[in-house]
Amino acid sequence: MKKIKNMELKNLINLLEGISLLIIMSFIYYINIPIKAEKNIYIPDSSVEDIISHLKRRGYNVSFIDKFILSFFQKPKSGWVYVGKTEIDRLSYLRLIGSNRNRYEKVQLIPGETTEFFFKYLSKKLKLSESKLKTNFYKKTSFKEAGIIAESYNIPLAYDEKRIINYLVNVTEKKYRNIAKKYNVDYSNKEKWKKILVIASIIQKEAGNNKEMPLLLP
């Protein structure tokens, strides 16, 4: 009788081990299934369950298993996530969503808008110090106005004030150098370039659209 019970117990243990192994193998297979992803996706500021629902509405094939995995990461913050690939394994995708890595916020400097107004908008949008943004900007740039070119930017949420300013000014400097090269202007002459920027800023602010700009040239 005791021998039979021991055999039954051994069979039960073997069965449980087999089931456990099957679950583990199925889980490993599941997390490695490629996901067809958008290169950029917006994650709302909400619960893990709402985020999974949001992904479903976007056409992603996600389930309660993804919700379970995502709950092990830090609570996802709202903002845009740069995935960069149109196909990525499930675990890597969930890891991106569940961290601040590759997460960014879109900001825009409107043509004709002052730097002062832009920093107010930027500090409010990214919940950063306006004074620190200004301090770092004035240290970094050669131009107090037009030191940041008017366009849209993707700002990584992991950046502090200094890194944001370095990024914005470096992007601007690169564009200015390319423009100067295109029109055969000496960009190393900062005073001359500053005058060009002042005139360009006035024209940009006063013109109603791009077609009107040539009419305002001095």
C-alpha cells in the first residue's frame, strides 16, 4: 500500500514538473513572438490595464500575459516612445514601454515666437526649471534670440535642463552651418551671422506666410 502511494506521489510530481516545464517553454515562446510595431507610439498616463487596452485599440495582439509582464516594470509614464523598428520581440517591446528609455515628448518652437516664451512653454510641458533652461541656454549659445531654430523637436524625457539645451543648440548649430554653406556665408563670423538672424527673425515674425517673406526683404 505504501509502495503504491509512493508511486502515485512520484507520478504526481512528474506530472507537475512536466506541466511546469510546458508552461515555462510556452512563456519563453510567447515573449519571443515578434510584434509588428509602430516606430513611434504614444503611451497615455494611466494604469497598466488601460495601457494594454490602448495597445489593443491600436491593433496590437496583446493579452493578460503582457499585462502581467508589464506590471513588473516601473509604472509607465505618459509620452511618446521611440521604438525604431517595425518588428520587435514582445519582451523588448514591453521593456521599452515600461521604462523611460527612448521615451520623449514632442515640443514645437513656432516661427516668430520669442525664446523667452518658448522656455516658459518648455518648462511647463516637461515639468522642468525655466531658470535652469535659460541659464544653460545663455552659456551654450552665441545667439540670445534665434539660438534655437523654429521647428518641432523630440525631447527625451530622461534629459535634464542642460542636456535638453545642448541638444536643441547642437541641432540648431548644425542646421545653421548647412544653410551658411549652401549660400556661401562665413559661419565663423558670428557677428555677421547674428545680423542675418535678426533680419530673418523680423521677416519671419512680420510675414503672414512663406510667400510674403521675400516682399519684406530689405
